[in-house]
Amino acid sequence: MIMKPDDMCSLFALRHSVRQFSNQEVDIKDIGAINKAGLSAPCAMGHHASHLFVFHKDEDGYKKLINLCSKDDGQDVFYGAPVIILETVDENSVIPDKDGAAVIENMLLAASFLGLGGCWINSPVNVFNNNGKALKQIDVPAEYKVIGAVAIGYQKEQ
Ligand SMILES: Cc1cc2nc3c(=O)[nH]c(=O)nc-3n(C[C@H](O)[C@H](O)[C@H](O)COP(=O)(O)O)c2cc1C
């Protein structure tokens, strides 16, 4: 598909960080498409080393993730988003942070293209890296490196 430059720029300009989410359910197919977009990102030396873990608000894993990442004052760093996608890379990545950032940007753009809101969340990096024990609590292999997370949901009406 070839787009006109103005149309293409408008599409990218639509993306912005969303930090207030409605209760509207997110279609699992949309989450699949967002993951696929993320994993289509370029990666150093073609080593596809990213792994995406999806947490849905009705599941126990989601609550564990929220509790582990909450600030001391109890503030939810994921803004109550109904879906959180945590990105990790394994030992095959030669430039983990850059591989990882490309994946997250693709996911944020994909969410926006689908009419969903998203926000890049950095806090899991500080919580989980060098803390295999905490990673195991959310069923992520202890040796994986956490790159960040994307909070996803429909934007709350202003
Ligand atoms: C590496 C990185 C880490 C970020 N971490 C957070 C975060 O932890 N929490 C948050 O609310 N926003 C986070 N953001 C989102 C930025 O605050 C946001 O992209 C920036 O203010 C520009 O706004 P825009 O996304 O609406 O264009 C992060 C963005 C990047 C690129």
C-alpha cells in the first residue's frame, strides 16, 4: 500500500500518550495485531530476541504485576489500563535496548492506528532487572531482560 505523504504524517501525528482509560473491553484480535506489529520491528543482526507478555486486568498475573510495580504511595504506574504488554529480550539480542525500543514504538503506533490509546511505561525496568525472583512471580523467565511495557486501552472520554 502506498500512502500520500500528508495522510501518512497525519496517521503518525495521531499517536500520543494516553493515561486515562475507559472500561471498554479491548478485542483480543487487536492485541494480537499489536504484538505482531511489535515483533515486525527491525532487530540488530536479525536476531529476533524479543518476547511479549500480555497481562489482562481480570487475571491474577495482572494484579501481581501491578503490585510489584506500584510506587511507595500505591500509585498504579500503568494508569489502570485494561491490558499491559511487557517486553523482554533474551540473550540472543546483541543490542537489547535498541531492539526493544523499536518493538515498543511499533506497538504504540499499531495501537493508535487501531483507535486504541497507549503509553510507554518504563518502571518495570527498574523493578525487574537484576531481580529474577520478581520476574518468576509473573511467570517470566528469570534471565530475560525487561525493556519496558505498554499500557493499552480505549481512551477515557474527556
Ligand atoms: C523511553 C520512554 C519511557 C517512558 N516512560 C514513561 C513512563 O514510565 N510513564 C509515562 O507515563 N510515560 C512514559 N513515557 C511517555 C512519554 O512521557 C511521552 O512519550 C512524552 O511525554 C511525549 O508525549 P506523547 O507520547 O504524547 O507524544 C515514556 C516514553 C519513552 C520514550
